[in-house]
Amino acid sequence: MKRIATGFLPSVALDASGATPMYDQLSEWFRRAILEGRLRPGQRVPSTRSLAKELRISRVPVLSAYEQLYAEGYLETFVGAGTCVARAIPGQMAKTQAANDQRAVRPTQAPRQVAQRVSSLRTPPQTWASTQGAFRVGLPAIDHFPITTWSKLVNQHVRRPPIEQMVYGDAMGYLPLREAIAEYLGTVRTVRCDASQILITTGSQQGLQISMHALLNAGEPVWIEDPSYPGAKQALRTIGAEIVPVPVDDEGLDVDAGKRVAPHARAVYISPSHQFPLGVTMSAARRMQLLSWASHSGAWIIEDDYDSEYRFGGRPLASLQGMDTEDRVIYVGTFSKVMFPALRVGYVVVPKDVVSAFATVRDAFDTFSSMLYQVALADFIREGHFARHIRRMRALYLERRNAVLEAIDTYMADRLEVIGTQAGMQLAALLPEGIDDVEVSIRAARLGIAARPLSICYAQPPARGGLILGYSGANAHELREGVRKLKTCL
């Protein structure tokens, strides 16, 4: 029997003025707590001295109560553990347990009520999302992360953190980190901002939720790319927005189509540098058209720049936010795709006139992000480790992408049509017409392959299904073997 090494007890209520002696009250309380399961077999209880001190009574009644409970078999002593609840409870325990078991199987009279919007947030079972094998989307090359360097930086701040890093922090985030991010974004992504506009979040998903809660009201229409990142739809559902799917072609989101179906939309969610999941890049003409529409209609543009660091045909493309002269763009980014997902650090670049609104929402969500990782990440960026890591990963992901393309050409050239290969950490591959991509993904998961179906990103079932194949989190051999196994799933 596993013992619970704790001396904590549920609240003990004693009546010092009652007719029942104190030791009887205490022993009866222990019996009931044990029989009702509030104290579990093997659980440690306080010593007589510490319990008397906690209850502010003499030690004598506590000793008497413990002696009685020892005699009745409710308490026993374990070597090295002190006084604990007995592993085998005597008397009416069996009867009480039987009654509890009977209550447990009795059907409830009515289900507990939860908010209606919860049902809209549920997603169908996704077997491919629980597999860590080849093609897992959004998983960086953890095996190539400079963990030694990162551990040293974290340990430096763990050993003796200053008091200001141990108390409540700024809802906007740790200022040196915000300064480092602003400098990085201005240099690499042509984002126009300063540290006062950077809001630190626990990843891009929270960044999207904060943006939508700060800018949108329930029922307001919002354009969203079709197909699109499923997490963006979930974020919109949390506020009850009206989701308006707008088709994506080889130039990105079709702005004219959006204006036809919802000309007065309140906002648009978009991933212009590397559209998820098709991988297309929004053309300059479409970008200018979208910015013009947002300016004239007073709409917001939420730009998700989730993996723009990894472009293989030259330098990363400039951000849409850098082209915006009317402060209509909210820029969302994350370190989860660049470093490791468990870091849970992202950021939002906010126009100056709505910074206070975003800070208010951030504070309402969970006050502020973990200070330890914020201060370590600030050092990681300032000391140049972040830039070096991105350069190494860009070369590595190019090698891994090529391994996937070569394997598809070898094993499945007649079955898969590959698109979106110029950047990022994944590509899309269209299946022949009539093949259910969800069923293919389920079969692949049984073989340890995490191929996500393309159709789940669409508002309506597409004419052709496909697979989203992440290549950043597996080595070249695993990717080639994954393609070979994938062939058997068709």
C-alpha cells in the first residue's frame, strides 16, 4: 500500500464547552474522517504534540484519543513514517464502503450544466495529434535545441533571483524581454514597434484569444482563411463571433470574396507569410488590397506569423504589419515553434492606442507569464543564441524537407500532389479524389505516423482531401520511413 507522506488534516471542529469529553470528540472525528474516506489508508497524521499545538488544547486528550484509535485498529505506526491511518480498517468499514460503492453506480438525476459555448469548442478525436512520430505538425527539432546553453541561463536565475522577479509582474511582460523582441522583430521581420507595444503571452493561442477578447464583441462577423488554423476558430468561438470563411487561392486570402460575403466584417484572421495549412504566400497586391479594405471599413487585421523565420528561398518576407500605415494590424508570434513547445512564451504587437485594453484583458486571463522563462529568454536573445539557433534550424529543416520530397517522389509520386514547400515546418500533400483523408490519418496513427488530415481545416468538406506533413521534428531517416509506411495507408 502506497503511503501518503503528509501530516495535513481536514478541518477539525471541537466543542470545548460541550458535555462530551475532548478525547471522545477527537476520536469520533477521526473515525468518521477515516470511514468517509477523507483520511485514506496509509496517510500520515500529525503527532500528538503537533496536533495539540495546532488545536490549542492540552496534549492529554490527544494522547487519549490516539490510544483509543490504536486499540480499535484505526491508527498504526510505520517505521520512519510515524502515526498513519491503518491499511486495513475494522468494524463497519466494509459496510460503509459497500454503501459508497452503491452510491457510485447510482445514475445521476441530471447532468451538470455548463456554458453552451463549451460544445462549440470541442473537437473530434484526433489520433494523429497524440502521436510523436514522423510528420507531427508544429514540433521543432527538440533534439537539436541548445539545451546546455539554455539550462545555464535558467540556472543562473534560479539560484538567486532578485525579489522583483519573485513578486507579481507586469501584465505586459518582462521589460528587457519586450525590448529584445522589439529589436528582433524590427530587424528581421520589419515590424514597426517599440517595447511598450509588446505583450508577452503563453503562446500564440493565448495571443489570439486576448486579441479577439480585446477587439471583438459577440456576434460580430470575422473573416477567416478557408482552410485555416483550427485554433483560430476555437479562439473566435470563445467570444461568440460570427466566423466567415473566405477562400484562399495561390495569392492568399481572396479579399474580393470576403467583401462580397461580409463587407462590414469587424476583423480578419490571416497568416500571410506562410498560410496555414496550404503554405502559400500572400501577394503584395492582395496585401495592399486587404490593408485598404481594413482602413476604409475600420476593421482589424490579426496577423499570425507563426513560423516565418524558416524560408528556404532567401530572407524571410516582410510582415504585413510593417506595411500598415493606419495601425490596423495586430501581430501575433510565438517562440514555441522556434525553441520548444513547453516554453509557452509568445507575444503580440499591439497598436499604441489599444495597449491599455490588451493589458486589461491579459491581466484578467492570468495576470502575467512565468518570470523565470521570460528572464532566461531575454538573455538567450541578447547573447545571440536565438539568432544562431534559427540559422542552424533553417539549414536543418531544408535538409528534412528535401528528405520528405525525395521520399514522396520515390514511393508516392502518383498518389500525392505536394504544395507549400518554400517555407515553414510542414507541407501539404493533396490525395487523389475520393480518398478520405481522416481515415488515412487514423490508419497512419496506428503505424506511429502523425499525418494531420487537411479537410479538418476547411469550413466545408473540400473536393480533395490531403495530409499536412510536418518535417521539422523528425530526422531524415524517420521521415523517409514515414513516407514508406504512409503508402500502405492508401
